[in-house]
Amino acid sequence: MNDSEGRASQLLADDHRELDRKFEVFQATPVSEVVSRRERFDRFANDLRRHIEVEERLLFPIFGEGDRSRRALVDRLMEEHRRIETALEAIRHRLDAGSAPTGEGETELVNVLWEHNAREEGAVYPWFDTHLSTDRAREVTQDLRSSAPRQKEA
């Protein structure tokens, strides 16, 4: 595909940046604003789960098909998705319990996401730009665009 803004890789990398921004908004919310913190975290977590679902449903099966090293990378990324979910649950549990400090869960989440996103953006996403036919790339991109649109929050 010639239009870089329309590429699956660009859409997903942009989604990473938007998710990072939403997490930063959550982190910047004063601990005393319990309801706001919970709402902002839930928006972030729901959008992150949607992103993960799209990757696991649309990208990983195609990427891992027919190549053992790519399949091994998909297995690693899937395991990281489980670690991300565990960190999300730990943060949510502390928020539900009224525990202001969620720092340990946040640190785990940031550490996993940083390495995970680098792997995806360095290996998985670019592969789609060079290995899918134009028609298949367009199909995947349309599916990505139609997956649970998000609204930016202030």
C-alpha cells in the first residue's frame, strides 16, 4: 500500500500512542479523584483490551502462519498479552479496593508494554506492509478501522 497513513502498521502504531496518552491521563489524575481515576483507567483498559483482541484475531494468525520463528514470536506476544491482562487486573483491584497507590501494577504494565510494543512495531507490524497483497492489506486495514472506534478524552 502506498498511503502510509492507511497501512495496518501505522494504524496500530498510532493506536499504541493513543493508548500511551490515555494511560498518562489516568496517571496524571490526582489520587483524591477516585471516580475520575477509575473511569479513566477503565477507558484505557477497555481500549487496550480491544487492541489486543484485534491483534490476536486479525494479525497474529496471519503473521505466525507457516513460519516457526514468526510463530514463536506470536507465542511470546500472546504470553505478554496475558501479563498485560494480569497487570490491568491488579490495578483495577486496587482501584476497586480504594487503594490509592497503584504504582506497582503501573510499573509492571509499563515495563511489559514498552518491550511488547517495541517487538510489535519492530517486527510484526512492518511485516504486514511488505508481505500482504494490496487487497489483503486493504481488507485487514478496513477491519482494523471498524474495530470499536475510540473517542479521545481530554
